[in-house]
Amino acid sequence: MIFKSRPYLFVLKGCGIFYFLIFVLTGCGRDSSVKETGILMDTFCEISCYGVSKDKAIAAIDAAFKEMERVEKVFNKFDEDSEVSKINRLAGSEKVIISKEFFNLTEESIYYSGISEGAFDITVAPLMEIWGFVRKHKVIPDKDAVENALKSVGYKNIALDPEELSIRFLNKGVKVDFGGIAKGYAVDRAKDVLVSKGIKNGLVNLGGNIFALGSAPGRKSWKIGVQDPRNKGRLLRSFELTDRAISTSGNYERFFEIGGKRYSHIMNPLTGEPCQGIISVTVAADSAEKADALSTAIFVMGEEKGLNFARSIKGIKVLILKEDGGLILY
Ligand code: ADP
Ligand code: MG
């Protein structure tokens, strides 16, 4: 659901700074930009652009918000009427015809599973359930529950048929969860809408999944600063981006603590447990979907494996903040 209304709309005249995990360090350009904010996919969303008339900018941003809202309706597992909910209900027992969009994002997700050797895996849904990330009440499940859930985890349990655009789960308990990729995907779609409306410079930020289109007012690029989650006044590093995306996966926003131990909402699909060892992974890439999926994958893989994996992928930048405080930039 999106809570967006006119009162949130305002024209930025000076430097804009986001108060989310990621700061956007804009120059104080002369161009005025239009910015709208809202709540979407359970997080904060902000879209801004400049360089066109105010009316054109508002129309483009409104259309981009509508597009994200549409994407949310397809992939929201908490909405019983969404396509993902329907598939989770049925595909364990029968073949289900799906939309081209659902087919494509599932295929992309399986691709990221393959290259990350199963670290990224949308079939983690049963693990999210037993660890209490679907309910409000977080719990540590017993070993049997983990073993049992693991039987339904594994991207190889998803059978896609490109001819008839259908999906079938090879095991009854399989359910899919697009939480690790859908926000990035939605950001790319919103960016495409802006471009189709003639916008050359703007920014789409959905909970730290950002596409930086063109450059910031008066600058050659967008400067995106990654905040230190342990000390919000400090930046870990900043990235200069033009027509590129950035995404951060971390254990500092969605997690629970029991007995002084932190349990993150990112699961290791191989062990069935929340990942440990890393506080956050930031990835810059040519699309927000890629940055989103890869940041989740590298978070799961951990420092050593994650870095080797990052080196195997062309054109990305990676920043890892470890639980021991170490900072790695690749
Ligand atoms: P955020 O949702 O905070 O942006 P991520 O992009 O890393 O963070 O996505 C985490 C979400 O992805 C989880 O809430 C869950 O829905 C899903 N998820 C958890 N573990 C995995 C995994 N190993 N592979 C793919 N998706 C995952
Ligand atoms: Mg992700």
C-alpha cells in the first residue's frame, strides 16, 4: 500500500539529504527539483527529478509511483490477492499459469541462485516463517523445525515452463519470497517510467535500493553516501553514480535479539539459519535488481566467499562492513 498524498510533495531548492541509510550528497544546484515521498513495500520511498517543467516532473514521478505500486501488488506475499500468494497456495500441487513479469523475475532469481551457488534463493519463505519473520513474534525454532523447513528450500524445486508460462513446485512445501530482489526490480521499473516520460536526471530510492539517473543538479554524477549503521553521523564511504544503482543489505533494520545474539532477516538457505558475521553489504551495479540480489547473496556468502564471488562479476563495486568492525571495499 502506498501512503502518498499532496502534502508530501514539495520542491527542493537546496541540497537534499536523505535521512535513510543512504545519504544523497547533492550539490546545491540552481535547478529546482521535484521530490515525492511515500511508503511502499513496507519501507520509505522517495523519487526526485529535475531539468523539466514542474508539471512534467510531477506527472513523471506520479507515474513512477503507480508503477511501483503495481509491482508491489504482484510480489507482496502479505497480500492474499497477489500473484505470489496465489502461486504459493497452488504451485505445490498443480501447474499454475503465470504472468510474463512473474515468470521473468522468477527466472532472474533462479539465475542469481545459480551464480551464487544457492546463497540467493527465493525459496527461503518457509525459513522466514519458522524464524518468525512473517509474524510479529520472533522465535528460535528447534532443530526439527529447521530440518523440516529445509526440505522445502532450494531453487531447484521451482520448475518453469517458458512455452506455456507456467510454474510448478516440485515439493509441496515450497513457497517463494521475493523480498531480496523485488525492491530493486521495482526501482528499475520506476526508473524506466521516468525515462519514458523524458526525465534524464533523477533519483529513485526505495528503502536504500537506489537508481541514480543522470546526475545531481550542478554535478557530473550523484554522490551517494553509505551511512555507518553503528554511528548514524558517520559515513562509511560514498559512491559517485551515473545511470547506476546501489543497494544495501543489512542486519541492523530487520532483526531480533535473544540472549544478546542478533538474528537477521537474511537466511542461509543451506543451513536454514539467519546469517552471521556481516553487518551490511552494499553493491553498486548497472541495475537496482542486480544490486539488490547481489547484496543479499554476498551477505549470505560471508566475507571470503562473497569477495571471491564479487570478483567474478564484471562491473560491480562492493562494500562490506563486518561484525568485528572491519570494512572491505572491492
Ligand atoms: P532488505 O529487505 O532489508 O532490503 P535484502 O534485500 O537483503 O534486505 O532482502 C532480505 C529479504 O529477502 C528477507 O526479508 C527475505 O524476504 C528475503 N531473503 C532472506 N534470505 C534470503 C536469501 N538467502 N535469498 C533470497 N532472499 C532472501
Ligand atoms: Mg536484496
